[in-house]
Amino acid sequence: MPDLTEERMAENQATFREANERIEAAADDMGIFEPVPFICECAARDCTEIVRLTLAEYEDVRAKPRRFFNVPGHEALSVEAGAGVVVESTPRYVLVDKVGVAGEIADERYQELAD
């Protein structure tokens, strides 16, 4: 995998977050209560893996602007680069909090999305 800067990693993940916000809105509009297929929010730009979360789980992740969910194993790129730390790991997903420059960018992009 190519070497990515913390900034590029954060931008990649923010792009996935924006897509997932649209997925959440559609699932909510349709009244879906089962786990919804979301796009993995790892740092790899070409990732197309799916993470199934309930809407409540998704909202718990979104409550923290620096938090992203990944398919298990996909957190390695961020963690090894020092751009993220694992805060929770389950069989279905891993939660990663962005730190440093990547965390600052995640905060900024979250604010832009909220506006």
C-alpha cells in the first residue's frame, strides 16, 4: 500500500463519512431497523468493504467527530502511521479515533458536514 500522509488519510476517511451520512439518511427514511451496510471508513482510498451497523451504533460513532469505523484489520494503516488509535474492537468492526493532524482535519471536515 502506498505511503499516505496523515492529511490524506483523514481526507479519505472524511469522504467515506460523507457517503455514509447519505446511507444513514436513506435507511432512516425507509425505517430500516436491521444492521445497515455502510462503507468501511479506513484510510485506503480504494476500499469498498462493508461494515454492517445498526443506526444506533452508527449514531454512537458519529457522536465523536474523530471516530471512524473500519473492517477488522483495516485500522492498521492509520495506527501504524500514528494517525489513529484503536478505541474498540468487535468481530464486526474496529473503532479508530484520529489523532494529531488527522484528528484536526477530521474535526474540521465534521464541522463542514454539519453546516
